[in-house]
Amino acid sequence: MYKHFRKLSKQQRQFLFFGLPFLTTMVGSTVMLGQLTQTRYDLNDKKVQAVSKEEELKLDSNRKRLNLQEEYFKLAANEGKDWDYVRVPRPAGIEEPIFKRS
């Protein structure tokens, strides 16, 4: 086997001892990093579970569901009865803006 290495030219020996291990390391590390990253995402997916809306809001199963049309009619029936228009006071040091008409 040693005889075969002596027959190779200097360029061929350099590729065999330096280039081939370098290329093998680059390709191998790319494959391994891809698998490692995929494993990380798979483990993260196992931790996260899908939660239904009722579980998320901790609602009882026999609780009345929200009906937007019904709520709209309730608000329309009370329109103007529950409202008091109150002006919010300005913070101290801010003057009332006066706009001049031209």
C-alpha cells in the first residue's frame, strides 16, 4: 500500500491528506447539523400542545355561548340611555388649543 502512495504526485497526495478530509468534514457537518436542527424542532413541537378555546378560556361546557347578533340588539335597545358625555380634563400645563378661522 505504501508503494501506491509513493507513485502519486505531490498534488494528488495533498488532496488525499488535506482536501478529502476537509470535504468529508464539510459534507458530514452539514448533514449532522440538519439532523440536529430537525430534532430540536421535533422536541419543541412535542412540548407545545393544541388547546381548545374552551380550555384556553377555562369556560364551562354548559355555559351560554356568545351570539353577536343578540348582543347587537341588546346594545341597539340601550342606545343613548347609558351614555354620559364627559369631557376628560387636560393634564396640567397644557393649554386649550384655539384655532383661528381664516
